[in-house]
Amino acid sequence: MCNDYRLEVDIASIVEDFEDLKIKMPEGTPNVPARADIKMTDMAPIVRSIEGERGAGELVNRRWSWPGHNGKPVYNFRSEGRAFTSQRCLILADGFYEFTDPADPSQKRLDKWLFTMADHKWFCIAGIWRESPLGEAFTMLTMDAGPDVAPYHHRQVIPLARDQWADWLDPNVAAKEVLRWLPAGSLPVTQVYGAPPAQGALL
């Protein structure tokens, strides 16, 4: 599952690029340094829905993951069979990572793969947020892996096409109408580190 993602695009550029969404910043412009690796428990920017305001969202910095009942961080959350009728959010990213067993058996660390969006330099991942003992926090929604991610993992987070953003922030739009795979080829993948797989090898 995704426990590491990237945001290196300047937050000011992102705000200008939201097009049809009206972005409010109730806490001021978030201080968001460029980061190649955002990991669970880190603070990161999200756009959360505003009740009763279609096409608008609040840009805030929040913690990625809340503590679960067993004390472990809830950084991914299964989407299947859930309606998500409140507290939806968009998680800003320009890439996310998956890890596979090393192709080179002599290497101890996992091979690391970066997924980006083919048609834009940044994108949004579907998420939800909630109050927690550590303050407001968010998590990424997941589903069975689609065509681009399936060779690397059986589950995936849910990047949204640009025309889905307003719908995800609107709780009146059913979650099942928004949470779906992108077409094959939408999420190009690059190997970050690790030995390249053998020709024709299955990951």
C-alpha cells in the first residue's frame, strides 16, 4: 500500500491551477516545502470540502494518518462499500510510490517505483479527514489495483481526473460514481532505485 508520496510542485502554482474550483485558505497560505518523500505522520496539504458550497474547498495543512484502535497509523482506508457522505478531501501530489521485492536477490531494500500523472504535472488523490486525538488528520482511499498499478501491487490509492475533483468534494455525488480506475496509461511509472527487472519478468 502507498505509504510514501511526492509533492515538489510549488503550492502557489497549484492554487492558480485549480481552474473551476474556488480555493479558500482559512489558515493562510500553507508553508509547503518541496518534498520528494511525504510519509505517514508528516504534515501535508489537502483541500477539504466545505459543507453547502459546491465547487469550493479549503486548502489546509494536516497530518497524514490518524492513530487506529491498535495504535498503528491509519494512512490508507478501503473505499469499497462505503459512502463517505462527509469530510472528503483532495490530497495534493505530483507522484506516489509503490515498492516491490528486489529484482536483484543480493539487494536488501525493496525496489521503489514512482507513479505520476500522464497529462498533468500534479494531481489529486481521493481522501477523507477526521478529528483525532492528535488533531485533524487525513488518509488516502484505496481500491483494487487498476491496469497501471496491478503489476506492482494488488491495491492502489485513487488518483482523480481533473473533472472529478469538484464531484469528490460534493457529498451529494455518490462515492461510487467518482472512485474508479483511470484509463490504462494514465499513470506512467519510473523506477527510482533497485535493479531493473529481467526482460519479460513479472513483478
